[in-house]
Amino acid sequence: MSEVSRAIILAAGKSLQLDGESKALIRHPVTGRTILDYAIEAFAGKRITVVVGFRAIQIMQAYPQLDFVHNPEWALTNNALSLGLALNDEPCYVVSGDIFLERALIERLDAEAGDLVLTSDREKRSLSAIHCVLGDSGDVAETYQGPVRSMKHPESVGLFKVSSADVLRQWRRRCVEHANLFAGQLLPCESGPIKAVPLQDELYYEVNTPTDYLELIEATRP
């Protein structure tokens, strides 16, 4: 089983398309629980660190039991800086703070050895998506953003598990140095094997726009 006992949730940014709503506090249309509620259940037994920025006080007041890191430059940077501020040498999960996810997924990833990135082969991808070039062994050789070069390159969907001290240190350094990029773009694939693990049928739903939320409503209607 995994020895990863920490989870970092990147929740500092402001979505310009969600009417000023803090994405981590979005509520599921059926259960009424927030994205952070789902994360707390999914990572049960692990120490959760939330990186906050936009509406930081609102999130901290709602969840005082969690650990927090404040990104004071949240409005000027991307989530790379948020991760750089939170990473240390402690093995951890890293996940975006706009995703409903369930414990079954984390239990499956806990059983996976080594460092990994969660991926999907979905065809519909945004221009900001991060894609993974895979080597012959299935490890991630490179990540890149923009139009997909080949449908053989799965999309990184925003969840990572990293235990290697060298990978953690290199990732932190890159995130601090390149604060305006996405953390997934800066994954130091050359520092150690990082396995691409496909998403299966677990709950894993990202909300970036009102359309995303409307589709979630439609998908959960009886």
C-alpha cells in the first residue's frame, strides 16, 4: 500500500467564468457537498494542505481543521507557484481544487507503486490541456500544453502522486521559477520514472464553467 500520507489541493485561483465563486466550495447538485468535502473523504487518513488565494478567508473559515498555505500572488501567477509554495520532501498527492473525486479512486492509486500521473484518453480537450508523451514502458517522457500532437498522448487530468525526493525537489524548483505556467507542464519526467495511470469509472469531474456544472446536473438526474 501507498506510504503517501499528504494531499495538496490547489485552490488559489479565481475562475473568471464562474461568477466569482470559489471553485473549491462548489456544491454537488445531488449531495450538496462541496468539492472540498469530497476531497476530505477521498483523502481520509491523510494530512490535507489547501493552497488558497482568491477568497482565502472564506475557505479557511469553512474548513479550519485543514492545513493551509497562502499564495499572495494568486492573481498574477498560475497554479505552478501555488504548488511550489506547498511542496517539500514529503511524499504527496497533488490535485486541482475544482474536481469532484471519490475515495475509490484514491484507494486504487494508493495501491500503485511509484510516482504517477492520472490520465484520460478522451478526445474532447481544451487548448489549455496538458498532454503526456509516453515512452515504451508507459512512463511519461514529456508533458506539453496546447493542441494534442497525437491521440496516443493521453491527457493529464490534474492529479499526481509523487514520492521520489528528487522529483519533488525538481518539481518545486521549476514551479517557483516558472510561476506563470501550469504545474503539470513542469513535471520533471527525467528525474525518475513517472507512470501514466488511466482514469477508470470512478467519480472524477472538473468544474471550470457554468456549462460544466450544467452537464453535471444533467448527468446526475434520475
